[in-house]
Amino acid sequence: MGISRRSVIRAAGGAGLALIGTGGYFAVTRTPARAVAPWQGIQGVPHSDTRLDAFRHAILAPNPHNRQPWMIRLSGRDQAAIYCDLDRRLPETDPFDRQILIGFGCFLEVARIAAAERGVRMEAIAFPEGEPANRLDRRPIASVRFVADPSVAKDPLFRSIPHRRSNKQPFDASRPVEARVLEALVARQVPEAKIATSADDTLVRTLRALTWEAWKIELETQRTWLESVNLMRIGKSEIEANPDGISIGGPFLEALSLVGQFSREQMARKGTIAYNAGIDRYRSIISTGMAYGWIVTDSNTRRDQLAAGTAFVRMNLEATRLGLGVHPVSQALQEFPEMATTLHSLGTTLGLRPEQRVQMLTRLGYGVVIGQTPRWPLESRLMGA
């Protein structure tokens, strides 16, 4: 007996489904405890090595498709080099590794905030062996040094790290985002990357339409959609075996998967119930953007991209502090050829100059509490460990 499209959509909005990689929540009985253990890890006694304490927080930073591409090589007693695991890039949707690098900016900023909490200043040098060109390579993204400094200022955003999420669920369409909240997000920008926000009705409607168009382009371009489908982890066992990518769990869909009613193959194939249900679900998400935030740099260098990550995670942590949901809608920013017209339209809509670049675009609103996303343990990110 088959399953109806309506049943799948209903499950996608209820307690039976958890889309962790896309901002959902697990049913209690199917929580992949091992995969979310790194979140509990930061609640324990601080590690005696300040570097490891900072990095156990940093691995919780937001990053594209939850790929967690960071690798860490410790040296001496107070230094480390940060590298990209090149197998964790997204060559179809992120062909120049721009989004992956923004994730490294998030990682480094969370590490800096966590170190400051212990009275340690983290000094970072970006691209110490040279800046990569079109793609990231095996050279380090950054070298960092941790220096005891009682005068270093603690960052109030530290308290938001355990609670930060990307909320990829429908927002409450009856609750507007207040101007004071949007202003608080803008206040978290850094000199190299400016944060802008708006709840203007006309702009919000335009951005809803544009981000929906961009999502459909990614869906209907086979190679870009397959990149996401191939990173889906369906069910507790798959999630715990590979706690990255797009994690899909909960008893309802796990049961469907066991009887062949839900699979990566069906998600990839146009016209299936699973494929069409995904479209309907995402339409409900995009249509409830209540405000938007975006990050702009005056150029698009590799250092600009790192700075955008710094600004984005600070914006996200501030939103967490204020109870506001943040959902990156990055499809419209992707640089594969089929997205070029939409990317240009976004720049025009936001009034950018030709040399400027939108590095992040986020949907904002109030919604359900989001669960912890799977993470690889810190030990797996240490080179040579």
C-alpha cells in the first residue's frame, strides 16, 4: 500500500519528522545521542588546553550543509593551524568555495569568543602561506595563537553558543520582527562586513519571491540538487555514522524508509511523492520570511569572505540571545551558471554597487525551538589524532 503525498507533508510539519540538517527536531525515542554529544561536551569542565576548549565550541559553528570542513593541527603549547578538508567542499553549489570559507570565518570567531571567556586572546593570521585563488587548497586557512591576557574583554555572545541554531522551519506569520531587534543585529557587524536588515513589506515580498525562485533553480538543476540529496542522512543509524550533511530522522520517515517509501533515490527523482512533498514543505518555509538580514562586503576577496563569516555568526548569536530565528537562504547567492540572473537580481534589489558582494542572506522570524544538529566530535577534527 502506498503513502500519500499529504501524509508525507503532514509528517514533515509534525513530531514524526526531524530535519536536523535543515533545522528540524528529532522525536525523543530516535534521538541520535552520539551525534549530538558535542553540544553536551561544552557544558562540562573546561579542557586544560585552552585551544581544545575553544575548538570544542568552534565545531558548533554554522557551516554550509553542515559539512564541518575544518581540520586542526596543534603545534607547540599555544598554537594551531586550521585547514580545509577538501573532500567536504560543495563543488556544484559552491564552485569557488566561497560559502565554505564563510563557514571558517564562523568557526574562527566562535573559537575567539570561547577563548576570551577564559581570559585568553586568540590571535589569528589568515592564509599564512598565501591566499587561495579560485578554489581552496591544502594550505592553511589560518594560523592561530592563544595568549593569556587578563585584560581581554569577555563577549556577551558566549552564552548564546550552546543555543544557536539555523531555524529552517516556517515562522509565525502573525508575529512581526520588531525594529529594535533588527537594529541589535546590525550592531553586531564588523568593519569589513556590513550587516543590513529590513522588515519593509515590499522588500520582504520581493525577497520571498526571489529566494523561492532560487530554491527552485537549485532543485531543478540536476547536478546541484543531487549534491544535496547525496548528503542526506536518513534515520538514526546513518546520522550517527555520518553526523554531517542533511540529517533526516524520526520514526515516521524511518518507517517509510524501511518499506521503500522514502529514499534518496525518490528525493532525487522528479514527480515522486517524496520530491513533491519537499517542494510543498519548502514553499511553506519561504513564504513565512518575516524580515531579512544580509551581509555585504565592498569586494569579494578571501579575507572578505572570512569577515562575512565573522559578521554572520555574531548576527546569529545575537538573534539567539533575542529569541529570533535565523535561516540562511543561500541558494540565491550561489555562483553556478544557472543562478547568475537571480544573483544579479538580488544585488539590484538590495541596491549594491557593482563591486560589492552579498555574502549572506537570511530569513528572520519567530518560530519553534530547534534541536541540536549532529556534529563530528572534536577528536575527529584533529590532524594526526
